Amino acid sequence: MSQSVDDTFVQQLNQHLGIAHKVCRIYFADAEEQDVVQEMLYQLWRSYPRFDGHSKFSTWMYSVCLNTALTYRRKERKHKHLPLAQRHQQIPDAPTGDQEEDLQLLYDAIATLSPLNKAIVLLYLEDLRYEEIAQITGLTKSNVSVRLVRIKKELELILKKQSNTYSDVNLR
């Protein structure tokens, strides 16, 4: 890549770096996040010469990051490590505000979804249009719409089971 192409890539990457962290938060525990983000950045750099500009940079970046996360997850299953149980934790978490608790409940609920549904809800929460979600996931626009209705219902059920304070978390 030439210097100007490198500069353009770095500038766009810095503008949208939060995408990689958001994808990681949906698919991985905090301990793994740094490694996965590094892998995503590498894959973005590696595939940037093939970015043709037919879609927005952020749409392309979501696609690369989601594919990297799913690939990393598949490799991880082959080399399964058992996480420490909650009782093994020695330092309790600092208390958080109600909004952060609600957000954590939502992320915990999202973590139970299938990989494709996780991707769809992540993109939806990022306010991407159905057309963009369809382009990133390879689904049709109508399939995205139907899946989102089902995902919302599934998340509502999960949240009701997790907490009696469901009414504080609003998915709509």
C-alpha cells in the first residue's frame, strides 16, 4: 500500500475503532478482547486493498470484524478452555449504576443468542439500516426484519427470567 492509502486507512480505522470493541464485547469475555481486537485490526489491514468502496467503510469494517470474531470463536471451540467460575473470583466487582446494570443484563442476554443473531442485534443497536445489516450478514432485508422481531421477543423472555427489573431495560 502506498503512504496515502495507508494514511487513509489509518484515519478511517481510527474513526470507527469502536466497531471492533463492540463486536468483541458481544462475542468475548474481557480477558480475550485485546487479542481479538488485534486480530480484527490485522484482518482489516490485510483485506483493505480489496475494499472497493461500494459500501461505507463502517459497513465493510463490521463485516470484517464479525467474520473475524466468528472465525476466532470457531478456533476457540477446538481448543476449549474452561473459564473460572464466579466463586473463584477473589475481588468483587465495584458497584455500578442502574444504567450500567441494565446494560450488563442486556449484554448477558445477547451473549445467549446464536452467533448470527448476536451480529444482527449488534448492528441493529448501532442504528444500521436493515439494508446495511443485510449486506453485512448476507441475509435479505426481509429476513433481517423477521429475525429482529424474533430476537427482540427472545431477549425479552431472557431478560424477564434474569431480572425482576426488566421494565427498566427498553429494547424498542
